[in-house]
Amino acid sequence: MPKTIVSMADNIVRDLPGSITPDREKAVIKSIQDFAIRSGFFKFTTEQTVTEYDVDSNANDSVSLNPIGLGKYRPYRIERILIDGVNKPTVRKELRSDMDDFDSVYKNGVVYYDIDVRGRLILFPFPTDTAFETTTGTLVVTIEAVYTIDDDTTEVDDFFYARWGKTIEDGATGLMMSEFNKPWSNPNGAAQFINRYDAGRNSALMKRNLEEAGGELKAQLIKF
């Protein structure tokens, strides 16, 4: 069975006298989010077919991709984009509607991306007069991205908790102990918990890097 955020919050109550469950839940969520972002643990590969009809010519020839099927996860950063199997350089840049001099800003074959408040991946530019001159008239867009969890997540998978649950709970405890002028404030104790959390998070990052360096990329392919 999945491990609930509430049960993780209950696990740390002993070290946080006077704290209430909702505050501990928020700390657990923040700990998981930081862990995911800085370790790259939740890395998924998604694939979608795009046609010229998916292009919004009024928004810098952009295409919006909704990571359907990823549930509680939301994209944080793109690490690699392939278009019809060709690796494309990527840069994150805010998509703005007031960019008149588009060609001088976005050029050299770079695919720019933004992530909106709904968690959609916005890729641009995809000019319809040239980008879709293929035998099928479509483009297969493959994206490797690091994801984190939503604020309203209520549970984590057993496999994740079994390996990293104590690390997450250490991070949440240290985060709350670092708060000022609370019954559970404890700067010295916070440093110990945060150090343990940092060690665990760094271990997860190292594990991921070793897997990728050894040609064992642990990324799940999800087709739209």
C-alpha cells in the first residue's frame, strides 16, 4: 500500500512538540519537492505526436503538451528533447505575448520551453511553414524531464518510501525546527536533521548519475 503524507507527518511528531498535523504535512511535502528537484529522482520520458494544428501561431508558434498519465507529478525542468529522434538544444525562457522581435530572440535551431501554472510544457517555436515538412506531416516529440510533486499530494509509492522515507522525514523535521520562535524551534537539532537529509538527497543524486553514466537510464516512457 502507498505511504500517506499524514502517516509520514505522524512519524515526526515526537521531535516537534506542540506542532499540528497540517503543518507537519506541509513540511513533508516541501521536503519531497526539494528532494525531487535537487536529486532528479522523478525523471520520466514522455512522447507525443504533434501536427501543425497543435501550433498556436498567436503565441510564438508554441505547442502545449499536457503530461497526461503522470498523476501527482508536475514537470520542473526539461533535460532533453528529441524531435523525430534528433536531439535539440533546449533553453528555458518565459513565453511572453509581447515579443514583437521574435526571430532575433529565438533562433539557431534551439527549442525553448516554459512550464505554465497548470504544469503544461510549452515548447516553441514550431513554425508551420517549415517544421512539419516531413513524410508524415507530423513530429514525434520525446521529452526527458525531471518532475516534482503537487502541493496537494496525499501519498507516495511504497518503493520510494522504503528507500528515501527516513530522508524525507529528516528534511521535514529539520525544516520545522528551523522555524523561529515556535514551541518546536531547535536550531541545533535542525542542523543535525538537515545534515542527514542532505546526505540522503546527495546519495539519491549520485545513484541517478551512476545509473546514467553506466548506460542504465531509469526513465519511464509514457506515451500520450
